[in-house]
Amino acid sequence: MNNVLSVDVEDYFHVAALSETIKVDDWSNISPRVVDNTRRLLDLFDRHNVKATHFVLGWVAERFPELVREIDTRGHEVASHGYSHQLVYDQSPDVFHEETRKSKAMLEDILGKPVHGYRAASYSITKKSLWALDILSDLGFKYDSSIFPIRHDRYGIPDAEPLPHKLKTPNGNHIVEFPLTTSSLFGVKMPAAGGGYFRLYPYALSKFLLRRVEKEHKPIVFYLHPWEIDHAQPRVKASALSTFRHYNNLDKCEGRLEKLLQDFSFTTMSDVLTAQKLL
């Protein structure tokens, strides 16, 4: 099985698209919804007998350690999503190192075992923040899943290797990279890994793009966030683009996800990388 299901465990108010309105200092004053939404996903995964890799934000783990343990005890993989959901290329290497060290140690203390995987907030390891890969290697991460081989205003390395591989870091270290999935339509490369694209595209298009990747015997990684199945979440005033990106088709996402789990088989990132002899 080459298909990975992944969840970026964060709340709606952590999202970069809403950061122009909701500041980090406000987070602790907002009623969280991440626990209930994540448990809804866990129940859905149980019904379909599927396991996923959950990239848990350190801010969430610090406040809800019981959720981290529940993800683990229900048979899923726990990985790191950093601590404060800030864009990597907006942080200094020292700040990134300390936050990432802190979040990894926190997860490992909660679970009592190592955490091997990492994913950056908003896929913000780009060409201007490749230095982060050396920090991940130094901190003992075995794999990263932060590079999106597309062009986007917030993230992306369009010419990045699209398949899982051992990547040489700028300082000569090595880490396994599992890029986000892309496919093509009429010769145009398109993101096909889930999230906002899964809500934007008609389900038939998402299924077509993923089937194309599958038929080429390439590994798929699909991602989403707990808040993407929560159409009752509070509406936050933001720019027209940010509003569209965040709220588009929230009411359809859970139903589409149910179809996806019926149409495709999924497992954890560690399982796929181990089967490919990359871990």
C-alpha cells in the first residue's frame, strides 16, 4: 500500500490565512474546537479501519496531552507539526530550533517513545528556508513532509523531487523527504494532496488525479485538518482570498472524505517509508 493519510492537528485559529485577524496572543482566549474535531476524524477512521499520521501542533499537545495519547492508543502515528504554527521562513534558525526541539520533546514525553516525523506549518520549508532541514536532522527526525512541489504564494518548490527520497541537506546531512502529492491535467501540474484543494475541486476531479498517481505506482500523501470538517466553526473577518481559502466547502468536506476512504486504501507515513526501505 503506497497511500498515506495525514492530519495536521491544529485549530481553526492557528491557520496562516486568518493570522491577519487572529494574533498569537489571542489564541488562549478562544474556545478550542480541535479536540472534538480530531475525535470525529478518529471515529471516521475507525469505521473505515484506516490508520493515519497525525502531525500534532505543540501548542495543542501542551494543552491537550490526552488527545495525543488517544491518537496513539487508537493505533495512529503521532508526528510533529512544530510548536506555534509560524511560517518557517519568517523565523530565525535559533527560534525554529528551539520551538521544534520543544515540540518534539513534549510529544515524546507524552507518548513515552520517539517521534520520527515532522511537517512545517503551511508547508513553509521553501528554497529560502532549506536550512530548517539541517535542524530537523540534528534534532533526530527521520523524515520530513513539508515540501510541496508546486508554485504558490505562501509555499512550494516547483522543481522539487516529487517522490519520497533521501534528501541531502545544505550542510551535508541527510533526511527522508516525503513531498506532498501532485498530479497533472492536460499537461499542467496540479496539487492533489488534499486540504483546501480537496474542498475546492469537485470530488470527481480529486479522485481522478489521485487515481492517475496510483496507476503510476507512485506513493500518495493526502492531508487535511480537523477544522476542515467543522462547518459550524466561528466565522472570522479576513481578506476575500483568505476567506475563500479557509471557508470554501467546509460543509462538504466530511462527506467527501467518507467517499475517499471508500475509494482508496491508506496507512501511515512511517509504514509506507518503511516498506520502501527509506526508514
